[in-house]
Amino acid sequence: MESILNEKSSILALKSKFFIYRALSYSIFLLVPVLLPKSLLLPQEFQHGLLLFFILFLMSQWFLLGKEIDHRLKIYFRVNSSLDRIVYRLLLGMVFFILYFNLLYLFPPKWINNLFWVTWVILGLFYSWPTRGKIIEESVTSHLTEFKYLDRFEKTLLGLIILFFIVSIPEIPRLVNKDALKLFFDPTSSISAPLWNYLTVNYYPFIKYPELFRVGWSMHFYVVGMGLYLLTLYPLLRFFFSRRLSLLGVFALISSWSFSKFLASNYGDSLLTTFSILFVWSSFWAVKSSTYRAGLFVGLVGFLGTLINSSYILISVLQLASLYLFFLKENTRWYRVQFLRYALFGFLLSLGVLLTNDYSWTPNPEFNSYLLLKFVNLIESKAFFSISIFGLLILLIKYLRKEWGIFQSFDFKFGRSFQLVFFFSFIVIFSLFWAPNLVRSFGIIWFVAFLSLIPLELLFQSLSRLRSKRNIIYVVYILICLLDSHLEGRVKIFIKFFDM
């Protein structure tokens, strides 16, 4: 009896310690919206740092909400990479926050402000007290198990990726009017009203401070938009390549000068042109997860795409149909029907967006040679991407002559690659008629990065017994990416960011 009491008291002590630690850290984050309006006379570097702090806090809440939804709905899934789980929960939590904040947007302004703070207080108390013992044992590193075993080259490359992400932030607009900001980020007016409503409530503490509001929106488009884009690229590449090559693919993309030029020409591309990678990755994740409850997430990804462009609902329909008919055909019919039932929630939300918002599906006048021209421009802008042509040739040769020459011993997931090509081909065809943003700028560069890694995979496999030579080749390609990264130009733009 005494041992049981001691055990209960020790558990209570652990929970209390966890509660105090979590509540204090949560309170510090919530102080940011309170302190920022009072820091207008302080250096802009300080304000931007606090806003970044606040955005990272929001993303952590998305992750926790996604984790809680998994627990409540008993969604247990398999993953290919530890980042699969992180990206999945970030997107799942973000979509539910979009739904909730749109409900808050229906209230009068005073009530929106009050409910905004009540929401965070309730969530803070809920997340601070551990309802399950497993929560106490978890930490940030426990969700990044894949990165515990990085070697020196990989750690260096990860550090360079973070550095380039920081210095590649574009100049923010000087516009302070909310409608003008909408037009700046979305010149084609394709983003639906619920997404703007969400962004308004998300930064509601700054609504009376136009300078802070514009910086908040601008940083959100870059940190969240491009952050999720790069976070999704890595686990997508991990379906095909090793951890080392996947990191190199991400670095090749972010070190490309096109990365900065795309954002400089249209800041909103961080959201408008990045859906294609979410569409493809979510399809792979749905198959790998081995649970029909993954349909909920696939449906919500379709809803997120519909918020970006109403015509994307057709992409969602094709995704569900192809998963049901082809990529989940090894599962029973009952399994696939259940998958569609769970996806129905997101699909109905997409229909709601389609029916309640103004939209116009105009044919895309840009056709044929324009897409090829964009592909050639990407190759010319980055020396590393020149080998993507060989990657495409390898796929074609393997498809036409499976047992030809060196490809007999080439161990590559060609089945998955053809699945990727299938989805990307549909994206290209669809974009030729309705949505050019799908294959513009960030919508195509990730596919070029994927093709560029195929020849390296072939080379590394042929040198599997010569680790030192593989390391030398790896370093050479890192240097190639660095040499044409225009790092000095990025730094100049980064410095201008603090003069806004």
C-alpha cells in the first residue's frame, strides 16, 4: 500500500513539474502579442525577432493539436521518415485552426479579440497538464529521431540549409492597408476568403497596428509557406533516396538563385505555387500510413488546396479516385471505402468553399513551349540541376528497357517514381487548362531537384564500397551548390529586410 502511494506521489510530482515548466514557457510565448505593440519605438530587428518567435509558437500549437486529434480519433500510422509525422501533424493542426478561426471571424471585433485570448488560455492550460504519462517522456528531439544519427557532412549541410532559409527572406511590402496586402500577395485573386479570415484572426492583436500587421503577414507567408514547402520536400525525397541525398536535394533547391528570384517577383508564390508538392507527398503518405483513417488528412489537404484556388477541388477528386482504384488496390474494398468516408469531411468543406465564394475558372493561355522554357531556365540558373536531364533519361530507359546495361543492378524505387510522375503529369495537364500556378516557380523546381538526385543515386550505388570517394563527391556537389548560390545577393536583401 505504501509503495502504491509513493508511486502516485512521484507521478503527481512529475506532472506538477511538467505543468509548471510548460505553463511558464506557454506564458512567455503569449506575452509576445502583448509586448509587440509596446515595442514600436524599439529597433525593428527586435520586433521581427518577436514576430518570428510568435509564428514558431503558432506552428507548435498546430503540431500539438494534430497530435491530440490523432489521439482522440485513434489514428495510428506508419511513416517513412520522422519528418512525415511532423509535416502531417503541422498541416492537420493548421487546417483545424483555419476552421476554428473562421468561426471566430463571424463575431463582432470586440468578441473576436476576447475569444482569441480565451482560446489560447484554455489551450495553454490543456496542453500544460499531462493527461497521459507518455507526454512527460516526450521531447522535441523525440520527434526528430532521424536526425540523431547525422554525420559531420550531414550536420554541416543541415546548418547551411537553415542559414540559407534565414538569409533568403525577401523584402517585405511597404503596404499597410489590408486589402492592398491581399492584392500584393495574391495578384490573381485566387485565394478564398476563409484563408484571409484565418490570417486576420491569427494576427488579430496587431490589427490596430498596421506596421506590425504587414510584417506579421509577410513573415507568415515566408516562414510558414516556404518552411512547410521545404519540410515537405525532404520526406518526399526520402521515399526514394537516402538521408544524405535528400538533404542535398533540399540544399540544392534553397541555394538556387531562382529560390530568391521567385519570391522577389511574387511574394505570394510561397503559397500560390507550393500546393503541388503537398498534393504528391500526401498521396505517398496515405499509401505508406497503412490506415484508412489517413483519408481524413487527404481530404483536408484537398480542402487546403481549394482555399488556395477553387479549381484545385478537381485535383482532390482525381487524388481520391486514383488512390481508390490504383494505389490502394492491394487493400480490401472495405478498407478503401472507409478511406473515402474519412476523406468525405474534407471534400464537403471544399464544396462549401466552392459554393460560397466567387470563382472563375479561366483557361490558361500559356501552353506547350512555355513549360519547357521554364524547365530550361531552371537548369540554366543552377549548375546542379543540369544533371536532371540524365535523371529523366534514366527513368525513361528503365521504363522502356528494364534490364538494360548498368540498370540491371540499379536498386531504385522505380515503382514509386512512376507514381510520382503520374501525379506530376496530371498536375502539368491540369495547369495547362486552369491553374498555371501549379507548375510555376516552386511548383516545378522541386521536381527538377528530384530528377537531379537520380544520377547521384546511381553513382553512389556504383561506389558503395568506396566510402571515401562518395564523401569527396558529396562535398564537391555541396561546393557546386554553394558557388552559384548568390549568397552575397541574399545577404544584401536580408539586410534591407531590417530597413523596412
